[in-house]
Amino acid sequence: MNRLWGYLSALLVALLFGIWFTLDKTLLGYLHPLALAAMVYTLAGAFLFLIRVSPLHDKILEILHRETKVEINISRRDYLTLFLTAIFGAVLAPALYLNGLNQITAVNAALLANFEVLFIIILGIFFLKEKVKPKDILGFGFLMIGAIFLSTNNLQNLSFDQNLVGSLLVIASGFFWSLDTILTKFLSNKRDVFFLTGLKCSIGGLILFTISFYLGLSFTLPVNMIPLLLFIGLVCMSFSIVLIYLAIREIGSTRTGSIYSTSSLFGAFIAFSVLGEPLKISQLLFGVLMFVGILILYKNGDET
């Protein structure tokens, strides 16, 4: 049952990130990406700390850890690992990605961002020694093919005669996000998950705010857009970062990172239902292919 919850948690993370990236299109019309990221991470950190000091905290932890042995103590090494995940995943990765995106097309950036999944698989196998069977490769392949197709919309307008530096920056951002996922494995068995995730978001938000202030970026947002910002920060970011810990704990970084690629599918659905963007039959078919890949990984997990 815990393994099932691990897969469901990974899918929920992909759903929340798909919603987040899609709704960001609206807020980016008013805010610079770095300023928006700073506000989202800060809101998430504040909300997670609020949960930690609330009367519901212990009850929520009992549900999250009901059948799992967790560690209570947090060592200095754990704090160092947490700080590195904040630097890699909440500062360097988004900064590199956004700078790269400014130099190449969104289509190319979406394609190159899928390198993150490859990095996670490689790092998970060689550094975390996570077990991967020959059948798993087929599941990973289905997920990658579906993610590439959905993120590039049939590979239309794809070209590689663009700025090489921009492309390398996007690939580098995927590498740092993969390091974030891999390092989170060492923290995923800690009991006080709300403290750890709240601290991570707060560190990332503080650094991003500092950079944004230094660059003179504006944080002005119309009043009618504030509910959308709150939804992204308090729901999408807060819940997703907690669920990442649970997913990695139960099914490992490799599978969690691979399933995360379905965020492109969920993003397409949200764009269709909220923004009115077209949703093609071919996109649905590749979405089905991705879920077949997840089923392959889940079935193989039963055999271990």
C-alpha cells in the first residue's frame, strides 16, 4: 500500500506542477519570472511553517507516516543537504532556466528541459544504486517519448540554429533540478517533513527575493491576480514539495523523477480547460502512452 501511495504522490506532484506552470502564463504578464518565483517560494515556506505550528501538525504526520519507520533527529549533515537542495532546486535551476529561455524559443526550452529526467535516471542508478530492471527501460522510454511530444507540440517550430549558450543553460537547469531530486532522497525518511520543506522554500524564496531586489524587479500585482498567486504558492508549491518527499521515500528518486514528466500532460489538460488552448487527439494518445509507462514501472515494482 505504501508503494501505491508513492506512485499516487508522484502523479499528484506532476499534476500540481502542471497546474503551476500553466497558470504562471497569466501572472508572467505582470511579474518578472524571478520575482514571481520569489513570491511563490516565500508563500509556500510561510504556509508550511504555519502547518507545523498548528494543532493539526501531529495528526497529519501520523497519516503521512502511518506504516513507515521515520527518523526523528535532524543532523548537521541533513541541514547541509537541505541547504544544497534549496540552492540547486530553488535558486540555481530556475535562474539558469529563465536565462536560457530568454535566448531560445519556448519550444526548444521545453524539449531540452526533459534532460532532467535522464539526469535523474542516471544519477539514481549510479549514485543511489536504485534497482532498474530491463523492463523498466521500456517504461522510462514511454514516459520520455510522451513528455517530448507533449512539451514540443508535435515538434513544430523546432530548430537548433539558435543560441548555443541558451540551450546549455536550460540543460544545466535540468541537471541542478535532478541534483535536488537525488539529494532529497537522503531527507525523505525524516519525520518533520513540514519543517524541512518549509525551511527549503524559505531559503529559496529569501535568496530569490534578494536577487530580485538587487536587479530592481517589480513585485506589483493587480488585486484580482492575488488569489491566483496565493493558489499557486499555498496549494501547488506547498503540497507538491511535501508529496515529493513522500514519493521519493516510497518509490525512489528514479521513478519519481520519471513520473514527474507527466506534468506536461497535465499542463496540456489545464491549458485546454482553463486557458482555452487546443487539445489534440494525438496529445491524448501520447498521454495514454505515458500512463502505460507508469503501469510498467508499477508492475515491475511488484516483482522486487
